[in-house]
Amino acid sequence: MSVAGITVRGSVLLGALGSVLLGAGAWAAGALPPGVPDGVWGRRGESLTWVCMAASYAGLVLLLTAWWQLGSRLTSGAVVERRQLRAALWCWALPLVPGPLVGSSDAYSYLAQGALAGRGLDVYALGPAALGGRLAANVPGMWHQSPAPYGPLSVAAARAVVAVTGEQHVVAAVLGLRLVALAGVGLLVWALGRLADTLGPGAAGALWAGVLNPLVLLHLVGGAHNDALMLGLVLAGLLAFRRGRWCLGTVVLTAAVLVKAPAAVALLCAAAVTVAGRDGPRQRWRQAAQLAGVAAGALVAGVAVCGQGWGWLWTLRTPAAVHTVLSLSTDAGHLLGWLAEGLGWGTAGGAMTAARLAGLLGGLAAVGYWVWRAPHAGAERAAGAGLLALVVAAPVAQPWYVLWALVPLAAADWRRLARPGAKAAVVALTLVVMPSGQGPTWASGCAAVVGAGLALAVVTTGLRACRLDQDGLAWSGTHARRVVVTRRRSASTPSSALRSHAPDHAP
């Protein structure tokens, strides 16, 4: 995707148009609530749904193109100001705020869990089916009997939203959760820019890789995932550690763990760096004990304030009930199961269990390695690498899980994320999820291909026109310079010399 002739403003406007198309398409092709079929987010006719699906994928292509262009400008050394990237973020994010969920129905589960907690029920023992009503009807069937796999702070945030909106106002409750996600993104913007300035790679590139990332817009803003709050707290905690305020950093990172448990990797890496920075074994052991004490105190206090107990430590395996294509260990389990049954070596279930267990152990081993390497690699780089290994090897993986790694890595070295392979991976992960959060059908898949193809054709034509205009301007400039030089040479040539070179027409 060439950036010849494309300005920062042009990329921002292109991304804004893409976001508008994506947000508008979500009104019929998004993750609509089945429990309120006649509401403002009610189901539409099939024809309108396919048109909106095409519009959504056209918007995604435009958004991805704009993001790619900005990254190419940054890597080429062009000046892109931080305020321009912040403007791009809000121009790309705000069109997604008033619309339905995009890419996933998980937020309906958050709301059901918040309503259960508001009734005084144990969300770590009961599933949304115990709730009944509209909120429970919106939860996908596979999660009806599943207890909450999230930390008590995530449940408390959902409980607060439902307490304000009520259980009957599903649309208002989803918008409330989206405001919580936007607060997490805002915290992420604040912390990431300052952390990147401290580490030296540049805030503009870090914001492009870590916040303007299409996965952030699609899933954290459009999908209202609680990962936005977790990542905002993770970056704020790492910033506090980087500034030497380890006690505050420990409390903030513990709060991130209370949203989602994988944030513990960042806490371990930051703690390892702080302990290694002390002189002598005694000081190191003392620092380690202080860190452990503050973390334990913050954890106990957080659980007590949220009021949900410790059941979340035993429900972390709940998402593993779903088999996702992006999980390499699950894919390996399917292959081994097919071979085991075909060759008579065992059952498919046993092969799947063994493959997923091996993947989990491998991911935990990688986390341990990066915690050990953190004093040399830096807490941000080590946390990003450890979380990436955990996501790759985990029994379940979703596209937005990659953000757990990309955001800390963006603060440490965004240029690695600007390489073509890394950008192509982000593009693939963005396009692989349907706006409805469900698997594609023939009709929806064809609509998506048509919309993406039309947008790609428009983008290609526009880039070609920009290159032609740029080439024309360059040729015109060169021609003008040649004329000026010729005139200057003519003016500086003596008249006698001109006469000596003039042809003699006298008889």
C-alpha cells in the first residue's frame, strides 16, 4: 500500500469514512441482541443485512488502508505529530460508539454477570441462565450455564452499569459498557505516550501501533471488551514502575489482574526488574517481600471491595470450553485426534486434552523465561513477549487477545510492529471475524467479499491517481526548472557572443 501523495489528513479522513461505514453496517450486520428483536437494535431483513455486511467490510478495508498508510509514513521518517494521531483515534473511534456491538457478543455476557452480582448471586457458581429475562436471552447459548471467567473488578464494572441502566434497557447497558471501554482506551493513550517517551522509541509510533490498531477499534471499542480496561491499567502500572513508583505500580497492576488474570504476567515482569535493580541479595529479598506484600494486600482489598469472593480463580478455565481456530494447541489436538482414532492409538478427546495441556505448559514455561529475562529486556518487552507466547500456546485464542502483547511491545519498540509481516498479521486478524461475531455463511461471506473488493478497487484507483498526479507535478517542476535555467543562461550570455553565433544572412 503505497503512501505516495497521501497526506496525514487524507489518511485520517479515509479511516474516518471506513469507521462510519463499519458503524453504519453494524446496525444490521453487527452482534445484535436477540432478546430484544423489536428494539432499536432489532433484526433486519436479509437483503438489508447483506448490504450492511458489504458496507462493514468495505469500511474495514478503508480503515486498514488508512492505518497502513500512517504506519508507512512513520517508518519512512515523515513527521507525524502526536496530536494528529489522537485526532485520528477519535475520528475513527467515535462512529462506532452509538451502534450495536461489533465482532463479538461477549458484552451481553458481561451484563448478565453484572445483573447476577447485583441480585447478590454468585457469578462464579451460576451462569446467565439463572438470571432469566432479556439480558440472559442475549447471551450466546454456549455460555448460558457457564460461570464468569473474569476477575471481580470486571464484574463490579458491569454491575455498576446495570445498576444505572436497569436490566430491561439492554441498549443503554451496552452503551454504558462501551463508555467503560472508552475510559480504558483513554487511560491507554495517556500511559502509552508517556511510557514511549520514557523508553525512547517515540510516542507517535507507539500510539499508531498500540492504540490506532484496527483490533483496538474493532474489538475494544466496537466490541466493548473488558480487555480495554485491563490494558489501560497494565500500561499505567508499567509507567508507574518505570518512574520508580513501584508501590503504586503494584497496586495498579493488581487492579488489572482483578479485571483479567493474564495481567499478572506484566506484574511479574515489572517486579523482576525492580528486584534486580537493588544492590545485594539482602536488598533484593527485602524488595521482593515488599512487592509481594503490597500485591497481596491490594488483591485482598480489591476482592473485598468488589464483593465477589475468590471463585474467579477456579473459573479461569471456562473459556477453554470453546474450540477456536486461532488456538494452535487446539488445532494440533484436532489433528492428533484424527490420527489417533485412525491408527487406533487412542481417542480424539484424549489427544485433544494432551495437546492443549502441552500448549498451556509451553506457554507458562515461556512466561517464566521472559520473567527471568525481564531485567535485561525491560519489563515492557518481556511482558509483551511472554503474553504473546501465552496467547499462541493457549487452549483458546481470540483475535483481540493479541493486543495483550502488542500494546506493551508498542511502548518498547513499535518499529518491529511496523514491519510488513506484523502489519499483515493485524490485517488478517481484523478481517477474520465477522461483524456479527458468528461464523460466515455463504451469503454473508459473499457480501463481505463484494464489499471488501469494491473498497479495495476504490483505494487502488485513488492511489494510482495520486501517483500520477505526483509524477505530473514532478515532471512539471522539472520542466519549469529547465526553462528558468535556460532563461538565466540566455540573460547572462554577452550580446557579442550571441552575434558571433548568429547566422550570417548578408549577401
